[in-house]
Amino acid sequence: MKFKQLIAAVGFIFAMGMTATQSLALTHVDGAIAYEDIEATEILIAQSPKTILGQDFKYPTGQPLIKAFLIDIPVGKQTSLHKHAVPLFVYVLSGELEVDYGSKGKKTFKSGTSYIEAIDWCHLGKASGKLPVKIIGVYLGQEKPDQIKPESCTKPN
């Protein structure tokens, strides 16, 4: 399936306020969800339903604010030390992402991997392979736009 078709199908499901198991002319075909000429295959999320560090989390209450970003990390570059206050779904499109969680160690995520990022835990990410890293990050916040902005950390956990 083409990537644009997958994003369109996932966007349709979110726009309709549906979960993958609800139905509005959606049918299951070979482990995928199909709607008219669009097919959506489930993306498995590492550690689900917990964050990558095994933290429990709840979706924010109130009016949801969902923002998606395409994040590019060039070879040899890394993010600053930061943390997230809300759940962040991460999908690695290409490259190899290494995330340093300080006292919890380092984790490497290859292309095609997805997970829920640690919440309120200082970490940094970098492109660890020979290719740049391209990530889709979907922040699941509420009402306040600043809530999805990563917060700077002064030292690792």
C-alpha cells in the first residue's frame, strides 16, 4: 500500500472519531481495514499500551489538540535534551533513531518502528546510522497549544 493511502485512511478514521474496531462501512481484509478503495494496515506500537519506558499514561481530558509533525534529523545531529508532557506517537519512516534515556539506557529504533515516547522523562535523539532519520510525530495534547511543545531539560534523569 502506498504511504499516502495509509495516511489518508488513518486521517479518515481520526476525523470520524472512530477506533479501528468501530464500523462505518469499514471491513477487515487480511488483517487490514478497508474503506471503499482505501486500505489501512495496523501499525504495531512497541510496548503498547505503555510508553517505551513502560510508563502508564492516559489521554488528556478536555478538548483534544492533535498535532502531527514530519521530523528530520540529519546524520551526525541530535536533538537537545528535552521531555514531553503529553503522549507522543512516534513512527520512524527512515534511518535509524537512537534515543538516550539517561539512567534508563539507550534504545535504537529502525525504519518501520513505532512507539509512544516517554512522558516527563529527559532524553535526546540522534541519527545513529549512515542515513538521516525521518520521523512522524503525533502529539496527543489538550486545549493549550504550548502543551505539545517539548520542554528543555538541564540534566538527564
